[in-house]
Amino acid sequence: MGFIKAVTWFVLHLFNAIPDVIFNYFIEVIGYCIWTIFFFVSGIVAVVHGPHLSVAGAAAFFAFVCMIVFGADAAFQLLDLRSAWKARNDRRQMQTTTNADEDDIFIRR
């Protein structure tokens, strides 16, 4: 399920099908954080049941690898969220400054 979600988000980002809205980035970060916690818990469960099951070692290994990958992706998404937030604030500040400059020109004449 996590793989399907990751591939879906990748394809949507690849074709720029997702608008640059802060809320979309936030939803992605929350999803990746949830899957990171899920893989961490499943890896711990696999390690605990390791002596009883023969394939639990492989399951634990891949769970921790997925946890690291999804955690790294969540960190990258947080960086994107931060840069999008800063860009939005810079655009707002620039629009406010531009409007103030235009008002000063009209007042001087």
C-alpha cells in the first residue's frame, strides 16, 4: 500500500498534476510520517518474532529500509514545504511593497 501511494505521488509530481498549494505539501508530509511510523512498528514486531519465524529477519530488514526511505522522503517534503511557505510569504511581501510604491507615486503627483 505504501509503495502504491509513493508511486502515485511520484507520477503526479512528475507531470506537475499537483498545484503548488501549501495544503498539498502538508498532506504529503503527514502521509509519509504515518508510513514511517508504520514501518518502524512493523520492523520492531518482526525483530521480536525473529526467533520464532524463519522469514522475520528479512521482513525486519526490509521494514527498516522502507522506514529510512519514507523518513528521508518526509524530510525532503518538509524542506519543500518550508521553501514553498517562504516563497508564498515573499510573494505576499513583494505585492504589498509594490502596491505601496504605486500609491506613493500617485500621492506625489
